[in-house]
Amino acid sequence: MGTPTASHCSCGQPTYIFNFFAGHQPPVNVPPSHKHEHEHEHEHKHKHKHHKKGKKIVKEVSEELLIQGIPSWWSPLSEPDSSRHILRIVVDHLGLKSLTLHIAPGTPTLDIEDSDDESVVEARIHESSHLLGEDLYPRYATASPLPSIRPRDEAPKDFWTTFRTRTKYYFPALQWMPSYSFHLFTGDLLAGLTLSCLMIPQALSYATALCKLEAVHGLYAIAFPAITYALFGMSRQLSMGPEASLSMLVGSAIAQQQHMENDDDPMKSALALSCLLTLFVGIFTFLLGIFRLGFLDSLMSRALLRGFITAVAIVVMVQQSITLLGLVQLSEEWGISEASSTIDRLIFLAENITQLHVLTAATSAIACIVLFGARVIKAKFPSVRWLQLLPEVLLVVVASIILTGIFRWDLEGLQVLGDIKGGGIPLPSIPEIPHRKHFKDIALTAGLISMIGFVESIVISKTYSSKHNYTVSANRELVAMGAANIMGGLFQGIPAFGSVARSKINDRAGARTQMAGLITGIIALLAILFLLPYLYYLPKAVLSSVIFIAVLYILFEAPEDIHFMFKIGAWRDITLFCLTFLATVVISLEFGTLLAVSLSLLLTVKETSYPRITIMGRVKGTHNKFRPIKDGPDFIEHVEDVLIVRIEEPLFFANTGQLKDRLRRLEVFGDMSIHPSENPRLRDRSFIIFDVSNMPQIDASAVQILYEIVTSYRSRGVEVYFVKLRDNALELFIRSGLLEFVGRDHTFKKVSDAIEAIEKLASHRPQISVQ
């Protein structure tokens, strides 16, 4: 408990000093007794009076420390010494060496000393105001003049209120629909119309050219996922629909399965595989969200993702070049199929470029020039809104349909879309499950599509949520995208995720709520019902041109990332980029995808399996200042015969396995950067101190390994100490018996206390010379 002592300031009025020491009760400093008895009695009454009123300032100090993290139940009690008792608890809880409260007229001062530094906090009031008078200021002055606040407790109190609150969170449409206004509808309607003009031709292209399905299935991949995401998704600008790279993966998976089995009706089997793949993508993504694995968006490094996407862009461009030049029939005669590699296609193009179909090549060239030119003009005039909303893709598609129908270019060898089978709204159905030997391949491809699609989509969601000041949850986005793809699989669609280009257009067009996506889905449904007959004369070369320009802009994003990696010297990232790129282009899309995900997992495991530990030293010229030696080798030095190790993170089963080896290297070399083949820099130590202040948690496996480490040190005659054990870790230390094994007298609140204990112990031992 605090020990009050009395002295007199220059003004003749008493100054009371309350000292609060940690861990023990210091002797009471009795003031000199040279005064007369009546003077002592007068001073005693005066002191009692001031202490009674001064108790309020002690209360204010305790409240101020309460704001800094002391539990609320440590509030002043009614006993006379309760205020001093509170500050005594504060001293022990914060690990302070001492706390001295000077109560004097005009200048109350709080002195605090801990293990690493000393700080003095002064609070001054006006000279005319008496600290112990009736007009005591309302709260103790702090470093900040702003008052402290506490969060409002507005948690739902009953079941139905809780149910309504949770329903709005898990069903976001209930949040924005009740407050929806006509002003918001204007922007959302324009954005929905603009997106539909872009997405419908794109979806037709991806379904026919990449997945080798009927065009209507591309429209199904817009309608049902877009409507579902509008109801369950949190992002207001994200555009859900089929993507070129993911559609390429679907087409490749279908081709691989058809290559292994000769089906009588390849189109029917391709549709079944596509629907099943989409359904698996949805289930896999949905389960990731249910099990709260939204953190996986940071699993794949940017270099790996960029290398893979860039490679996919090259693969798609080479594949579509055959259609753009009108060499499809000749490529089939050469044996080029969906299972052929990119290298085989490049060889075919190089040898047969002179046999291109002139009309098809000219149509493709004009379409590519118009689409590319429109994008360039839009990039040069970003502030011209009507230009940004110009649907160049729709204009090219409509113009090509009209010109082909008038001049009958289809009779001159220009391939057109023709009659589109299907149409109408299909009934939901579950595709037939394939044979067990194919099930694993389809499930693996679905998992890869889910990971790649989610990583790209969550980046888009976070970008626009930050721009427009609203929040998104990665777990909720996983659930929404999973539900969207489940609906797409049940209604014969292909996988759908977010797109950077489409979302940018959606934002520029004025989308402010999920209603824009809902409108896009409804327009796609109308196109399914009424538009398909008018697409008969749509040239396939134009659809390939739409894909070609889309992936060309994906390719344009790579130089910026490559330049940045070279600029900062990120050689590991450059190596990963090249590995993924070459594996995808040279070998196959599936191998590149598998390599990208595998490398991401291996790198993540590698980084998390090494515990972050730091060797500490004492600052020269001090006795209680300890800092990492790597921060200043010139002014921070090792302590003789003592190794001080600070654990920088929670310990769990994954990162504790390497702890023994890393500790041994620190003992021998004092630095992890020194190669283990070199000669030892340090001799064995007799004492080791673990500073675990940055280790808030530890699991059972880590405690067991730590027990083995302590046992190993004990067998070598090394004394082990622990400093600043947190409550969560302390509980496991007690239950596992590690605390008793180490010894309660070997646990301290400060490194300096442990050093003092070692010095006392070392003074009774023979002197040991340590380099």
C-alpha cells in the first residue's frame, strides 16, 4: 500500500507524497519528531482533513488509469485507504516499479517508473485555485484535452430484435431496399442499361468461343448470378458475370474430359460438365464463407496472380487468333483441338498465316480497331461522361449483325452464330454426377476457379467500398458469390465472378446500390426471352474480337506490376511471376493454375512456420533499458552470460516447430542472418530470459514444445526466466505444469527485475568469462 510522507513547500503549506511500490511494502518514513505535541496534533488533523479531500484527486488518478485499460471493477471503495489501495493494484497490474503522487498546492505530479523507461506526467492548475479546496476541478488533467467516452450499449435485448438485426446483416437487401429512393434509381437504371450493353455480347462470346457451349448459357450466367448477388452481396459496384480467364478454365476442363471419353453427343456432355462445374464452384465458395475463410483472399501473392492472369491472356489471345483469321476449319484438319497447347497453336498460326480467310480477317480487324480505338478515346477523356457511357461493344455487335444480314456475308464464308438452341427460362436441375475417376478432376478445377475468382472479386469490392465509404465483409462476399454460382449451376450457367473493367464502368455509370446489378440481371432475362432470334447473323469473328480486346487490356496491366517489382528489387516475386507465366503458357492452363495455388500455399506455410523472435541487448550506459540488438549494434550490447529473447507473436502448432533450431542459432551466433557454416560467435550462456510481452496467446502444442525447450536448457544447467506473461498464456503455463517446472520465482514483470535476480544469483557463483 502507498506510504504517505509529509514535507513543507516554500509557501509553508504541507506537500503530501504517496509512494506506491510494487511487490513489497517499504518502510514507513516517519517524519522528525522535534515538534511539540500540540503541533503534531495540529498537523495530524490538518493532514487528515487534506487526505480526506485529497482522496478525490487520487480517485481521479485511478479513473484516468482506468481509461487506459484498468478493468472497471477496480473503482474506489468506501474504506479510508481504498484510493491508495487502488493505485497499489494499478502499480502491480501495469508492472510499474513505483508510482509517486505529489499532492501540493498548484502542482499535482504523478511519477511513474517501469522496466524500460521513466515518464513524468505533470498536471498544473491556476495558482489561485487550491488543489485541496472545495472547487476541485472535475477530472484529473491528462495528455489529451478531449473527454473520454464509452461505447453505447445498444445490443438487442430480445429474440425478435436480435433476429431482425442479424437478418439485415445476412440479407443485405433488407438494408438498402427500405430506404431506396427515386434519386438512387436513376443512376442505378443507367448503370444497369450500360452494363447490359457490354455484358450480353461478352457473355455470348465467352460461352461460344471459350466454353464451346450454346450462346444462351452465357446469358444464364448473367441473369441468375447477378440477381442473386444483388440480394445477398454487400458491394454496390461489383458486376457479377462470366469472365474470360475463368471461362477459359471451364472450356479447358470440358475439353480434357471429352478427350478422355468419346461421347455420342459432345454438346450435351459439355453442358452437363459445365453446369456441374459451376455448381461445385458455388458450393465450394459458399462453404468458404460459412466457415469464415475470407482471409484466403490474401493467400495468393500478387506476383503469382499477375503471372497467371497474364499467361491466361496470352493463351486466350492465341486461341482466338485462329477464329479471327478464319482458320478454324483448317486447324481442325491439322488436329488442333481444345486440348492442344499454346505452343501447338502458335506453330500452326506461323505455318498457315498466309491461308487466312480475307473477309473474316477484315471483319475482325475492323471490329478490333473500333473497340480498341473507343477505349483509347475514353481513356483520354475520362471527364466526358456521355463518352464513358458509350456502349461501343453493343454498337459493333448491332452493326455487324445488320451488315451481315444485308450483304449475306455468311454465304461468302463468314461464320455466324446461327440458330441458338434452347432459350426460355430453364427449370432448376442438378446435373448428373460423373464417374468417380473424373469427379476429383472436376472438383479440383472448381476449387481453383473459386479461389481465383474470389481473390479478384474481393479486391474489387474492397476498392469501391473504400472509395464510397461503406464496409464489406470477405466472408459475406464469399457466401453471396457462392449462392450466385449455385443458382447459375442449377439454371445451366457458367461460373460468374466480379470483373475489374465491368465494375469500373458500373461505377462511372452511376451505380450506387445493388439495384444496378439487379437491373442487369432482369435485362439479361428479357434478352433470353426475346433477343435470341435476332442474333442469327452475329459473326463469330466479332465475338472473338470482343474477347481479344478484353484480354488485351488484361495484358496491358502487367508492365506496371513488372516495373514496380524491378524498381524495388523484388527478385523472388519476379521469379514467381515468370514460373507461373511459363508453366501456364508452355505446359497447360491446368498445370499453371495448380502451380500458382501450390506455390501460394507453400510460401504461406513457410512464412508462418518460422516464429518471429528477436534477441535483445542492453543500451550502453543504462541498467534497465533493453532494445533489439539489430536496431543499433553500436549502442546496444549483449549482457554477459545472459541471452534475452523476445517472442514477437502468438505461438501455436505451426510456428513453434522451428523454435528450437532458431534459438540454438541465436545462442551460437547472436544473429539469424549469419550462415550456420561459420564459426560460433558466442559461447554457451548460463541464463536465458524469454520476454513474452508480445505473445498474447499460446496453444497446447506450443506449450508442450516450450516445455521440452525448458527441459533441454535445464539439462544443460541453463536457468530459464519468463518476463511479462499474459493472462491467457499464464493459464496454460499453470495447467501444463510449466510454471511450476520453471519456478514462480523465475517469472517477472520486467526484464530489469530478471537481470537483478540473475545478478544476485551470479554473485554467489564462480566468475565465468563469456565472450
